[in-house]
Amino acid sequence: MADFDCLVGVSCGLAAEENYLLRQYYVQALAAVGVQAVILPPPLSWQDNVSKPALAARAAVLAWRLDGLLLSGGGDFRPQLWGEYPHLSPALASAELAREDWELALLQAFLAARRPVLGVCRGMQLLNVALGGSLWQDLAERPDTLPHQQALPPEQCSHSVCCRGRLAEWLAAEQLAVNSVHHQGVRLLGRGLQAAALAPDGLIEAVCLPGPGFALGVQWHPERLQDEASKRLWRRFAAACWAD
């Protein structure tokens, strides 16, 4: 593994001044399990209007050349993606829209190619929305929701989750302490997805696609944690990418 023969694409943000945005923790987490990150920014600059068929074609090439896909965290999505008017979510800038279209193309291409996919925070929400699910535009709308935007540093945990099924097996844990830095969350599950973890208030904290492949999304940020369960998660994702 030291030779980094395994290459995993990592999505990133795009700032209005055309700087790419990705926290180093994702790259470090992959490197720690012998995987080389390949950052996949939205094509060209955010001012350019790249057609969706062109995005799909580029994403398909990457899906066959790379061993897996990591969808990183970030900002909100357009509620129009799941058929809602944006009554709470702020309007998205052009750069955010470019990232959204690109990540959707990447996810669809990697799922079609049966490549391993791991979604973190926003990445989990993208997996749900791409498969026809919906989100709470703001968890303040959800009855009896606990605080999910912690004041603690992201290296610390703020609440527990109850893991089930394959995720509990992969992490060797049914109860897990996690960090929490999101204000949106899964409302309705996407087609074929299963809830793999729940917060104490019942909010879905992880989703997965059943079957022989690896398609998992977690609402927390395991790249910022150093507990054994987080390390097992990264090792499991790496093993799926190496085996692919």
C-alpha cells in the first residue's frame, strides 16, 4: 500500500474567486490507509456553462480510471433537486451550482461503474438526493430535533449514533460517539437506500446501498476523528477500493 497504487477521487468546492476548497483531513485520512487522493474539481471555471451530457462523459471516464469516490463535506443543495421551494435555504452562487452538477455526475458515474463510494456529511446528503430522497432544508423545522451544529471543535464528539446492519459490522460497534456540524439532514430516504445509523432524536445519520458493493454515506466527519471506529471506517473503504 505504500506505493499508492490505489487512486480515489475526492470532490471539492469552488470559491467565487476560482480557488478550489478542500480540507486536508480527507487527503490525510486516505493516505493513512494507503490510498492516494485525486482531487476532482468542477471542470473549467465556474463561469463556464458546461452541459450536463459533457459532465456525464467526463465523470464516466474518471469512474473507469479511478478505484473509488469520496464525496466531501460542504454547503447546502438546491431544494429544487427534491421538488421543494427554497423557503429556508439561501440561494446558491454559481460556483456552488457548478459543484452540485459535477458531484451529481460523478456519483451517478461511479455508481453505474460499481465503484466504491463514501459520502461524508454533504456527501451523504448528495447520495440520498441523487437517489430520489429529500432533505430537511433546516433541522429547525424538524420536531424534537437535538442540536446538530456543535460548538465544540470538530475533533470532539457531541452526540451518539446507533449503528445497524453492515455499518455496525464494519465498525464493530452498535453505539458510536460522533461529531456534528450540519443544519440539514435526511428527510425521506432515497430509492434502495437503508438507514445505517440513527441519532438519539431519530435523525438518519448514515445510509447505505445493500448488496455486494460499497456505497455508504455518514452524516458526521470521520476524517476529523481518531477513534478506532473511524479508523475501521477508512480501512473498510480502502479495502473496497483496493479490491475493486
